[in-house]
Amino acid sequence: MSLMQVSNLGKSFGGVKAVDGISFELRAGELLALIGPNGAGKSTTFNMVNGQLKADAGSILFDGKELVGLKPREIWRLSVSRTFQIAETFASLTVVENVQMALLSADHRLFSMWRKAAAYKRDEALGLLEQVGMAAQADRPCSVLAYGDVKRVELAIAMANKPKLLLMDEPTAGMAPRERNDLMALTKKLVTERNMAVLFTEHSMDVVFAYADRMIVLARGRLIAEGKPHEIRDDPKVQEVYFGS
Ligand code: ADP
Ligand code: MG
């Protein structure tokens, strides 16, 4: 089932066509990787989906709604969460407080809730932390956590919005191979348990081949290949632009 349909999406910066009319679909419950060499248009595409950049051509139909023209916050309200290349948490808050904050801001009755803030949805936050293996560290400040653990907290925060789609820009950047695999295995588990889809950009071919259900390959703003990892691996067009052979 198609969750998101991207059609003829385009964005130029000055004279540079950063993304030049790409089309692809994202299916419910899949991990779709967005790959390509530097400057291919991955981040530009990603940022059009999350609303940080406005497309100047084409459409992004998500769950029956047009995302082009919506602000990041409006897109987030449609159950689209995201993580950041550098994981972002409130360092001075504890692990569980970070997730409580996310639940608080996902709650539309926000303001009436402030007074009860300390107790606010603590159990629900602990439940989310349980799912990412961080419940035991719930009351430590985020500032003392190992980076891989901050990434886990960030995932719990993203889950507070009950996402149908999770956007991850280079989720494994700056991580050791072991941490990378832990994070992607956790992501895969969440995808399965929650029937959520993931769109992620990724540099590491190992990660993509091990965890993506499908992938799309960009080069110079164009979509040059799309398919399952084993189909893409041997595609001569991909070999040429991506692996430089
Ligand atoms: P990737 O993430 O695949 O490395 P980007 O989407 O960041 O690629 O960039 C695609 C192209 O658009 C590159 O040529 C880049 O220089 C250009 N570009 C990206 N963002 C901007 C910007 N804000 N202003 C001008 N040019 C940009
Ligand atoms: Mg990029």
C-alpha cells in the first residue's frame, strides 16, 4: 500500500537544479533508503519532505494530503516524525523528561498540562523508553549518555508523535559499526512493531544493504535507479555514479 507518492519533485538554488523532477513512492511499513554521491540531492529531497525547504515543482502526497507548502510543524502533526543528523535532546533534562516533553508537545491540550508537568505521562514515556532499551537510564540527565544512547532517546522522542512515517537524515553518521547496527536493528524493530514507514538518507552501503527494504539512488538531482538492494547493487548506472567504476 502506498503511503507517500512523490511526483516530479524539483528544487533549484540559483541556476543549480539540486533536485530535478524525481518521482517515487513510499509504501506503508517499509524502510526506504535514499542514497547517492555527495551533491546528488539527498538532503534537499529529505528537507522538502519534512517541510524545511519548499519544493518549486511537483507534489508530495502523504496519506492523501499535499505536503508541499506545509510548514514542518504542520507536517509533524500529520504523524511524520524526524530525527536529526546530530541527535538532539535537552541535555539538562533527564532521559524520561525528554520523552515526556515530546509527549507534551504532541498533546493538543498543551497549556492545561503545564501544571502537572512533572507527572505528565511519565508511565507512557517510560513505556516508549522500554521499547528503545532506555528505561533503566530514565532518570539520568541526557548530558551523561553515550552517543548511541542519545540516538535511542531521540527515537523514543520521535515515537511520541505516533508516526506513520519517520524521517532520518544520516541516522548512523559519526557512529562506530557496532552502534550503527544496534541503531538500525532497533529502527527495524520499531518499524515492524508499529507498522511505520521510514525514509532515511545513508552514506554507509553496509547499512543500506543490511537494513533497507528498498532504495532509491539519486545522482545530480535525478533518480537513476530504484529497487531492492540486491537489484541495485549490480545496476551499471549505480556502479558508475556511486561506486565510481
Ligand atoms: P546531498 O545531500 O545528496 O549531498 P544536497 O541536496 O545537499 O546533496 O545538494 C544538492 C545540490 O544542491 C548540490 O549541488 C548543492 O551544492 C546544492 N545546494 C544544496 N543546498 C543548497 C543551498 N541552500 N543553496 C545553494 N545550493 C545548494
Ligand atoms: Mg546531504
